[in-house]
Amino acid sequence: IDHKNCDFLALRVGRIETAYKIYINGKLMFDNGETGTSKENSTPFWNPTNLNFVADSSTVELILHISNFHHRKGGVSGKITIGTQSEIQKTANRVNYTNIFLIGVLLIISMYHLGLFVLRTKDRSSLYFSIFCASTAVITLFFGDVMMGKLLPKFDWTLSVKILFLSYYFTVASFVLFA
């Protein structure tokens, strides 16, 4: 990025496990969850975000404080991208619209196959495919850009992790039964 032509920058922060603070040029720009030195004094949360900032000079100092006492993964597991505010916003919009479209399509397919199962209860393959599509939609809602964190910002992190992992099991089990 040519900083001389672009003073208004943005940072696209993917998933970071599980609580973090972002400092840009020494200023706290964003905090997610509550960082701490133990499980008792930290609070996990997933909320990928975009940060807009003004570049004061040709170099930008980025500092991350990350704490993780609640999940088996730690640190930065998503991408961190820097660009102009318009580029970052376009990327975020594209990802969000794609996720919303995918969730909608999966839920419609799920309801359609559930309806087929209600009409023909002896054929369980429609039920299994319906469960597969619904659980895949839930995974899309809770993983990646974490749409659930944007829809319900106060949603309990522990509950979201449990729902995510249960959805994985339902997805695999229903696909195996469908096959």
C-alpha cells in the first residue's frame, strides 16, 4: 500500500483465540473479550472485525495482546489483512453476503427435505439430508466470520463453542446415515 496516497487504512482481523487487544501505533484500537493472566480473570469471545485508522507515518506498529485459557487452539487462527478502508469493507461485505446466502440456501434445502420426509416417513434419507444441511448452516453461522457474534454480540461464548462442536458431530453422523 502506498501510504502517501492513502492515509485512511483498515485492518481486517480474522478469528483470534480467544480474547485479545489490538494496539495500533501505541493506541488501544479494539478489544475482544477480556484478556487476562488466568482462566478466572479472562473472558473469551469470538468477534472478527474491521478496524479503521489513520496512518500517521509510513510505518504502522501493530501490537496484539492475546490470552487463551478456554480453547485448545491459541493465537491467531484467522488472517489479518491491511488495506484501504474501501478494500477492506468490500472484502467484509463479500464474505458476509456469501455467508448469509449460504446459510439461507442450506436452511431452505433443509426445510424442503424435512417436508419430503414428512410426506414419506419410510424414506429416512430426506431426514438425514435435512439434518446435514441444517447443521452445516449452523457451522457457517458460528465459524469463520462468526455471523452469530455480529447478530447477537452478547451471545455466550461457551454455548457457541458447544453448539459449534455439536453441529460438527451432527453433520458427520447425518451424512454417514444419508450415504
